[in-house]
Amino acid sequence: MTLLYSFLILLMLISGIAALIFDKLVNSIISAGMVSLIAAFLFYFLRAPDVAMAEAAIGAGLSTAIFIITLYKTEGREN
């Protein structure tokens, strides 16, 4: 189980660094959403399913959707 935790934490670090490196904001937003989704998996494996569901719904789902909608609504005004 420790190997699984280590793999998920490594995947979180890679996704977080990728969010910083990407040039397109959409890719950065999706990568940040992946960090939240992986955190939800970690919470589930650590026997906190209520926290995992909240993290998946709010962290990975709702905040990612709000960021993408905001990006598309403000993108046209830059030009």
C-alpha cells in the first residue's frame, strides 16, 4: 500500500509542476484539477471517504469548471 501512496504522491507532484510549466491556461487548469482528483483518491485510500467525495466534487469538479468557464468568458476581451 505504501508503494501506491508513493506513486500517487509522485503523480501529484508531476501534475503540480506541469501546471506551472504549461503555456496554455486550459492545460494548467486541467493539471491543477488532476492534483485535486489524485488527492481525492489518496483520501479514499486513507479511509476518509467523506473527505474524498468532498475533494472530488469541489476541488476537482466545481473549481476546475469555474476556472474553465471564467477563462472562456474573459478570453475574448483580451484582444
